[in-house]
Amino acid sequence: MHIFCITNNKGGVAKTTSAINIGYALADQGHKVLIVDADPQCNATYALLGSLEYEKSLYEVLQENLPIAQAIKATKHQNLSVVPCSINLSAADVLMASAHGRERRLERALKPITDHYDFIIIDTPPQLGILTINALVACTEVLIPFTLSTFALIGSGVLEETMASLRQNLDLKLPVLGVFGTLDERTVINKNVLHSIGVQYGDKLFKTTIPKNVAVEYAHNQAESIFEYEATSKAAEAYKQLAEEILERVELGDGR
């Protein structure tokens, strides 16, 4: 069983889009997948469920010790479920500031259900606060999306420093399974930025990049994945290929 944390401390890098569509692509291949929406913007919750009104959410799990199984919601895909988020978690850094073991709350919450899923994917907010820290502590591997823009690598050093600190202070492995480019328009700038990412991350860079595609936004608007909205789109094909690359790396890591 693998728990992926999809993270980047920059906003607008397609974390939520990637969490949703990697999850769907893996579910389409017969894997049991759970997406945990840990971003108080609740975009993954809306995109997967079409609503934001839930009495039981990640807020109750982290703040009131609700068993996470009671917060899980089914999606339209039989192999894909989601733990919805709540806007109340936007105050998590304050609410959990003095809580004992605050960095490991999500890790502890997930333990009773890990045997029920092949993959758990955690969508994180665009800052390195307590929710992202919880996601990093709980995960088995990290996936990092980058927009292929001039400012893509700005701030990446902060993420690396945070992960290094967690490895040292909390005795975590935190392996980066891979990094990938998003919002690719096939421009010269995109190509140059992708090369820079490859120089920094080496063989961690996936071959697949995710194209900029208006169909993705339309899909979100309809509370659908790109596979449901337009399965023949370039974005759908890219996410399918990315999921296949992820599976290859995971299987190699498992010794298969």
C-alpha cells in the first residue's frame, strides 16, 4: 500500500487536478484508491463530490478524533473514494498549534484503513503549514508537480529544507517518488524550464508532462474527472501515462 503526498509550496501548480486525475487513472486500472483532501480550499472535495456540505470531514478527523472511516465518501467511480475537507481547517495552524503530537494526527488516523486501499493520495494546501506537515509525515512517497513557467523552481528549496528537517527530526524517510511538469504549452520557455527541473531532480523527473487544457477546468466545473468529461483529451491521455509511470516506479521499488 502506498500513500502519496502531492505537494508544492507554490500555488497554481495543478496539485488538486493531479490528485484527482492520478487517482482516477489508478482506479480505472482496478486499484482501490482513496483521496484525502487536506486543502481547506476544498477544491478536490467539490470536484469529486459536487458539494461542500458534509457533517463529517477531515476537520472532525483531525480536531475531534473522528475515525476516518466515518468521513469517507464514495465517488461516481466504484474504485475511488474521498475524505472531504472543510473550510474550518483553514485555521489548522492555530487550532493545532499546541496539540500533542500534532504532526502525526493524519498518520494515526489513516492507520486503521490502510489495508483497505492500494493507494491513498493526499492533496495539500499551497503552503508548508501543519496540514502539509501532517501529509508529509503520513505519506510513503512524495510527488511534486511544477508548472513549466519561469518561476517554477522558486521556493522549491524551502520545500526541500522542510522535508530534510522532517527526515532528521521525526526520523522519516520521505522519498520523492517523482516530479512532473504541468500546464505545458510546448513553448521554448516550457522546454527550458523542464530542462532545469531535470538538472535539479535528475531521474526523479517523469517523462510525462501534463498539457495546459481547458477541458480540465470544464471537468472541475461539472464535478468530474478529465476522464469522465473528455476521455480522449490530451490531458486525460497525459494523466493516464503519468499513472502508468507511477505504477512502474512503485513496482520497481517493491521489488516486483
